[in-house]
Amino acid sequence: IGIMALSNDRGSAFDQRFQLRGDQKTSSQIVLINIKQSDFSSIYGKRTNSISNLNELTDITDSFFWNKEVWHRLLKTILEQEPQAIGVTLYFGINVGEVHTNSDEIKIFKDPRVIWSTSTNNFERLYEPKFTDDNQKNIASNDLRRDEDGVIRHIFAQSETLPHLAEKITQKSFPNLPSGLNINYRGSSRVFTQYSLSEILSGETPLEAFKNKIVLIGAETSAGNQYLTPIGPLSRAEVLAHITDDLLGNKWIRVWNFSIYALLFLGLTLFSVFIITQYPQSVALVFMLWLALSISAVSAWVFDTFYIWIPAYSPFILLLATWIIFIGYQANRIERLNFRLQQEQKYLSELEQLKNNFVSLISHDLKTPIAKIQAIVDRLMTQHAIPELQEDLRSLRRSGEELNRYIQSI
């Protein structure tokens, strides 16, 4: 029963663990830049009658946010503060058409610290960004795979020829696990330092806001808000920020092999059975409740501190099932013991009756001849007045009375 519950404990219960713990501390090295649709209202002013019309667009893709002058100013401003790396989570390739650039713009767009996202189609055909250098060192994949229910819980190691964007900007590699790495979402979008495009272009950011930082640039695209995560919908840049934070601090959620959890469940079952069978029912119930609460508390603490997933729902089901099954066993055993006690009580009652009958019979059979002897002695005492004989008869009478008292006391 516990293993069956464990197989269902990796879905919603796994997601609820992120939701219950709230926002966690993240690396201060990561900075997000969120480009809003309203930031491009002036650029697309001629194409839209008002800002309300812009907000009504339902198919906002990456190409909507491309403007050569805006991106040149944005990247130049960030690069002047000497960041560690800049990850552009938007894809700007064939979708933006022909782009004419001068030498200064090429220098900024092809700066080795700027990593451009690339995209692939269903046939794994690579679509290179517009500013890919000759050796393809400044591009990376922004791939995010969804689980069967559409939620992003895992990230997988990429090929050496095309690393993931998080790997490229951190200069670290994902551990190669066949089942993928469990993303440790640290909370909502508020956990990372964020700036808007307008704040950067107007100079409202701190002087060293991007110095030695990893900068991720994202936007409010229609596809970006559809990335479902255990903590709710996030944009592509926010999901990549969580992955980058996990890669920097090696904060991946570690899930043990299924057989390890099965062995732990076996030990928990044996321990709970020992408690139920060796202690009174009330004591065992209190101890089982304490054990269930302790497992839940330890599970939450280990998850938040050591990033190890220990189930809490399935152990509770296991303890409940063990309690129900073995309390029934205990009741059956107690019923058998009561039956045996009743049989022994009946046997002892019959034995007591036999003893009483025996004593009553013996006392009656012994007292009858004594009464006859005393009657004969009394008659002889009245018939014969010889002193010597009288003395012997009185002695015989006293001995008979003494023997009669002994029999009564028995």
C-alpha cells in the first residue's frame, strides 16, 4: 500500500512542496531584465492606434521585441558595467528578417559575453541567431521540456556542440542523468533582482547593477506566460533564471532510487508493527501520530536544507494502513486470548466445585462414625459407674470432640 501511494506521490505532492515552502534565497549574481510590451509602444505607435490595441495582441512572439537601435543601446549600457555574461532568452534569427549593422553595432552584438538563444524545429534543425559568430561560440539552446501534464520540472543535459543557455552563461555543465535534473524552483519571480527596459535606457539603475553579474534578458511574449511550473506560470527568462541559480549552487532536487524508498518503507512498517504489537493501543496511537508528524517535519527540513526529496504523503498512508491492519490483528488476538481465559475460568470453576464436593463428602463421611462413637461412649458412661472405666470413657469423649473440631476446620 505504501509503495502504491509512493508511485503517486511524485506528481501533485512534489509540486505542493514548492508552493508550501514559499520564496527562498537565491544567488545575488543573477539579474533579470524584463522587457514589457508597453516598452515598445512608441516604436510600434504607427502600427497601433493606442496602447490598448497593443495589449490586445494575442500572438506576441520574440520578433515583436526586435529593434536594432533599442537592443544596441541596451546591450551597450549593460556591457559598460562589465557583467560576467548576458543571456538573451529571445530568439532573433530568420524571424526578424534582414538586419543591416555597422561596425560599432557588430562589436556590441558579437561581444563574447553576449549569448544569443537559438531554436530548433521538430526535425532538430538548428536556426542560428542573426549575430552568430564564425565558430558558434556565442549561441546556446533555450530548450525547456515539459512533462506529460505540461509542467516544467526537469532539465536535461545538452550536446557539447550546442550547450544550454544556462550552461553557457555560467561556464558549468549539467550533470548527465537519464531522467533529467529536478529543477529547484526557489519561489516566484520576486526572488530575483529585476529591472525593466525603460529603467536601463533612462539610467535609473544603480551604477554597478550589472557588474560581475549574470544578466538574463526576457520579455512578456504570449508563449512566455505559458510555461507552467510547480509554483505557477513563469516567463521563459524566469524559468531559465531558476535553472541558472540551481546550476551555480548545485541546488538540484535529488530524488533517490525507488528501491531506497521501498527499503525505508519496509523499515518504517516493521517499526510501526513493533509499536502496535508491543504497547497498549492508546500509547501506540499517540506514538504513531507523533511519528507521522515527525516524518513530515523532517521531510520539509531536508527538502529545504539539503535539496533531497523525501515523501511525506505516502508514509502517512503507510502508517494509516499499518495501523488499521494490525489493530484488527490485535483485536483478533485479544479475542482469542479472552476465549482462552473464559475456558480456563470455566475449568477452574469446575475444579473449585469438585474440591468443594470432595471436602464436603469427606467431612460428612468422617463426622458420621465419630458421632456414632460419641453416642456409644455416652451410653456406656450412663450404664457403668466404675471410676476407672468412667475416666477412660471421658478421655475417649474428649478425643472424639477434638477430632470433630479438626474435621470442621478442614
